[in-house]
Amino acid sequence: MKNNANKAVTKTLQGICLFLASSHFVYSETNNTDVEKFTNTAGSKPFSHPIKMTDPEYDQYILGRSFFTIPWVEAPSATTARDGLGPHFSSNTCASCHVDNGSAPTLSDKNQPLRSLVFKLTQPSMHSLRWLVDNIDTPLHDNVPDPVYGTQVSIRGNGKVKPEAQTRLKIESILFTYPDGQTLTLTKFVPYLEKLAYGPLAAKTVISLRQPPILAGLRLIEQVSNEDILAWEDPFDDNADGISGRANWLNLPQKNEKILGRMNWKASAANIVEQTANAAAHDIGLTNPFFTDELCQPAQTDCIVAPQGNTTRLGRLDLPMLRLQAIASFIRDHKAPKTVNLDTKGQKGKVLFKALGCTACHRTTLTTTKGVEFHSYSDLLLHDMGNELKDGRPEFLASEQEYRTAPLWGVGARVRAQHRFLHDARAKTPEEAIIWHGGEAEKAKLRFTKLDQTDRLALLHFLEQL
């Protein structure tokens, strides 16, 4: 039994190597150091501007766009390239949760969750090798799942497959008062489930919320060297500034090669291909090289016996590697948001942003290995954000209250689209998001609250120009 367990762990590690190797199939780092080629400010859809491509790159881009935007359908179907939907799913396209490559609305007009606000399920775990050996059928990149519903709730099912549950929110209002007497009403979401199709959740299962991040600019983030990211790491706060950013490593301790996480809310994905594969499996129900089996749990017999997509010349997977890589190319080949030319108020806000200590985590400038400087306002490291943002979900080395510094580029576009902020979408505005900051960001947050209203508005105006 022990030998079987060790073989399973080895197979999982080999799978991770496949993840990373596969991403290089369509990955091409440009030699051009002109940031203007990769950033954009114009237009009403700031995340939808493609970079300049060669003809073969454009062909890959168009193929990826089709799989990203055209709905998937239930199997069996004559449309064999798109008949892998479900059996459990929440959306039938990537574009449903990434409108124009950005984010998406997360709440209905009745303040209930839309499909873009996903409910993650987690059982308590020490994230140890012992747990992996004892749970050899659980993929390494998953958290510890609920034994009945897995790692994420699917709100739809195709054919005779029942939706797993209806996602619901209880919304609590919290009044915050600034030292100058100004007030702000914060909202806190308490998630719960109704109409559970397969019985109750396990007693210790925790529900955590995730909203979709914007997808623009990931090419540049993917091209920052590990060394540049780790140069800002200070896990023991050796410089005593109260900031202790650290890396999220995605591999087991005994592996010689280290895989650095840099994407998603907790830096739990190393590259665009891996991030895309995870979303395709959990949100749309598409099998792919990283999730080769349907995500049906043992108690979900209707899911287990549901029809699967037809085997094609590319194999039995709903999303074979070539198509997965095409989607990654489509995501990769869009320009990043670019800061507009700051007006006087914005310049003042920028000075305040630095003076308050915000740039200790929201690093102003990153550089790709080919010398392209860009301004995502993130160090791509994990930081403790305090008890108020603790959500019960560790991911690899990230604790329940640690999150990757959220890139701030595109904040203005998100405000104009009325999309929400923070990992669980609790913040309606950037101002609310700041007030929720705690942990390592507590001192900077307190400095912000002590500004007079004019200065606070200047800083918020700066953020909306990013």
C-alpha cells in the first residue's frame, strides 16, 4: 500500500512537470523592450486590445478566442469540438466570468451571487506529505475537498445531472467611522448553500468565496524572473518594517526544482496554462491534461454515469493540450492596462500612496527577463492581510489569511464597470477594500484613515487612473 501511495505522489509530481513544460509550447518572450507594445489605455474595453502578432501567433489567438467565447454544449453532440460541458458546471464559457477579458458582475440586483462568484470548499488540513500519501486520489493542486461536493460548488448540471446546490449570501453591514467623523458602510458576505442535491456538507467544511480576476497583463507577469520576485521576499521581517512578504511554492518539499506561484488570489498557479486548466475543470467541467477525469464525487452517481464527450483525433479529453494552449495564447496576447497621464490630483495621490507605505507591497515597477518595465503595482508575493480577511482556505504554503498582493492596474476600469474588489468581492469600491486591509497592511491603512477627506479622495483618484 505504501509503495502504491509513493507511486501516486510521484505520478502527481510528474504531472506538475507536464503542466510547466506544456506552457512553453506557445510561450514566446519578446525581445522588444518597448512597454508601449504591451500596454494600453484607450477605448471602452481596456482589457481587450491584442498585441501585435505574427500570422501563426494570430491563428493561435483566433483559435483560442473561439474556445474562450463560444459556448460549450452537453455531450453527446455533433459538435465534437465543444461537447464536453459538465456534467457539473457553473458557466458554459470562459467569457461568462471574464467580460472583455476583465472580471464580471458578482451580485444580482437582489444581492445574491451570480455564477462568477464561486464557492470554494475546504476541509482543515496541515498541507503535509502525510495527507497526500493518505489521499492519493486527490490531485496535488487541489485543496482538501469536501467528501461529498469536492473543492468547488457547481450550480448547474446537464441532462439528468442535478446541480450540486444553490449558492446564497447573507450580507452584513458594518459602519466604519473615520477620525474626522466621515462614515463609510462596509459589507461582509456570509456564504451558505441551499437545495443541496447530495446531502449536507461535512461538518468541518468551510465555504470560501472567489471572484474572477482580470486576465490582461498576464504575459508580463509570466515573464518576471523568480529572482526578481524573490528579491522582495522578507518572510521573517528582517528589516523590521512590518512587511514580511513570502513566496508560495507549489511543489513538494523534497523536489529539487522549485515551482514559484505568481497568479490567482493566493499565487496558487505558476503560469497561464495551469490557471486556465484549473478554471476549465472547475467552472465549466472540461477534462484536460491536468484534470483528466470528471470532477464527480463518489456520492454523485448521476454525475459519474453522465455521457462524456466523443473521442476525437486529439484524444478523449474535452480540452486537449493544443486547445488548452490556444486559450492560454488568447489570454497571453492581450495588452496590459496602462496608467493614464496623471492630472494634478492624481499626482498628489501617487505621492500619498508612497508616503503611506502602500508601495511596500504594491511594488511600483516589475521588469521582464527581456527588460520590459511595467507597472502592475504588485510584488506577486503573499502577505498576511489580517483576521478580517481570513477565509478558512489555505492554498499550498499560503495560510488562510495570506493573499498575493493584488495588481492594481485596471482599478479605474473596474470602478467604471461597477465590478467589486477583494478576493471575495465584499468591497464595492477601492476605498472599502483599503479599510478591510489588516495584518501587514494595518499601519498603512491607519495612515490612510487619518488623512483629511481631500487627501483621501486624491489617493482614491490616483487609484482610479491606474
